[in-house]
Amino acid sequence: MNTHLIQSLAEAARLSADDDTELNGGLRFLDRRENAKFYDFPTIYQRSLKAAGALYTAGVRENDRVAIILPTCMGFIDAFLGCQVLGAIPVPK
């Protein structure tokens, strides 16, 4: 597991859990029509844990390589961070 990255995300989620304003940080994505959507750190952290659970259920284990064949979107971030939680190796395509 990339403990530094996931621990940092967990800490950012904990510190900003009581305030959902964008001032506490997170990620903003623009879709193809340039509509912005903001994801705060608690949401990102919970989504990464959910993705890790789905990957684990699918048989992914520590040190497995996982091809991520997605456009730049929140699903990509979910899969990438989910791999990090499990200690798997994300391979973006």
C-alpha cells in the first residue's frame, strides 16, 4: 500500500469532514461540456475505500497490476486510489 498517499488522504478527509466548503480542498473535474464538479477529501477517501472493496471482491490483491483504461474522470481517480489502498499497482492506459 502506498501508505503515505492514503494516510495523507485519510488525514485530509478527517480534517475537512466538518466543513464541506471548497476552501478545505479536494478535486474539481470538468466534463466535456466544461461543467465543473467538486469532490471534497472525505468524499474522495470514501470513494477510494469503496473502489478498493470492489477491486478486492474482483480478486485484486497486494502487488497485483491493475490496468485502468478510463478517461480522465472521477472513476479513474477511484480506481487509482482503490489500487493504492490495496497495495496493488495501478497501470493507467
